[in-house]
Amino acid sequence: MDDCIFCKLGAAEDGKFIYRDDYVFAIPDIFPSSKGHTLVIPRAHMANILDAPDDTVSKLFSLAKRIALKQTSALKADGIKISTNSGSAQDVFHFHIHVKPVYSKPPQGFEANRAMTPSEQEEIASLLKIQ
């Protein structure tokens, strides 16, 4: 879809990818609600989880789990929230999963919902990189 930001990101050759293959990619959320907040996104366009084939949902949630494990080890998160939105709850109408680390004490210097700089995005992508 030409005007979809997630379709454009998935097709890009460069970017702050935590993970990328032929079907799915993961990137730091540019307006994170917590340090390490990650988006897991299918490369193929589909509006939301209700439109997604079961195998796509499985691939995305499998990757979400791997990222959650990395968030707890690399970022010392105390817990994880995994969610997806559909319909009027969506901001971007392309299926994606939020993987949000939870901290008992917010990391020093982190400001929720502030746009990350490119260097901050790169740092998070590097810390959470999955091969």
C-alpha cells in the first residue's frame, strides 16, 4: 500500500531494525511509552489482527516473545506488556504488535512518549538486535 508508513518501512533497505526477514520486521517505537518499546510488523499489508492469517499472527507473536526475552535481559525490564489494537483503537492501520518493557523504577533520563532521536533509535535497535 503506497501511503502506509509501515509498508514503506518494511520495504526500506536501511533502518533501525531489531529484526527483519521476508515476512516480518521489528523496530523501536519512535514515540516509546517505555524504554525499549518495540513494534513487530508484518511486511505484507493487513489492517489488523482480525484480517491477518493465522500463520502471520503466529510468526509475529513468536518474534514478540523473542524480543520480550531480550528486553528482560538487555534492558533489565521487570515485566513485559504485549498488545495489539484494531479498529478505532488503531493509530496506524497496518497490523502490528507492541512489545513494551515494564520497569519498577523508570530508567534514568527516559521520557515517555517523546520522539526518539535517530541515535536513540540506533542504540535500542543495537541492544535488542535479534539474529
